[in-house]
Amino acid sequence: MNGVIAASLLEVHTSWSWVVIIGNGLAGVWALVAHRNQSLRSRALWWFTALVQVSVFVQVILGVAVVNRDKIEYPAFHAFYGFVATIAIAIIYAYRSQLKTKMYLLYGLGGLFIMGLGIRAMLVGQTG
């Protein structure tokens, strides 16, 4: 039974990476376009951005659970990219007041950066 749960936990971690990558990419593009087009600036953008940024934390927690449960060896730098993504979210959030006039650029580029970290983590994870 534990093997089935562990295998499904690993599958959820693997599948959830697409939520992180695609979601943060979409949020980033939406924010960048909203920087130029005020009609796209809405509360929905911020709710979506928050949701996909929380998905990063869920992904990291799933990864830690997989490693701790089965003592799985993960490729070098795979976990690093996940933790850097969580730190990037904290830095983006910390700078929101100082960059209030450039908030859409901050979250747009930040979303694309987080997407890139997710892609990199996935590619490194496949080679290991």
C-alpha cells in the first residue's frame, strides 16, 4: 500500500509541475500585457497570480514528501530550482511596495522567471 501511495505521490509531483510552469507563464504574460493595456488590469489577475504562486509551494512540499517518504535520490540542482522559486516569490512580494509604479512588470517578469525555474527543474529531473 505504501508503494502505491508513494508512486502516486511522485506522479502528482510530476503532473503538478505543469500547473506550476504553465500557470506562472500565463500569469507572467498576463501581467506584462496588462502593463501596456489597462483593460487587462483586474482583481482576477492578482487572484490567478497568487494561486499559481501558491502552486509552487505545493510543488516543493510534494517534492519534499516524495524524498522523505521513499528516500529517493533526486538529481543535483533539481531541488535547488524549487527552493529558488520559493525565494523568488518572497523577493517579488517584498519589492511590490518599492516598485508600485512597475508592479505589472515586476509580476510579469517574475512569473516568467518562476516558469523558467520550473522548466529547468523538470529538465534536470529528467536527466537524473
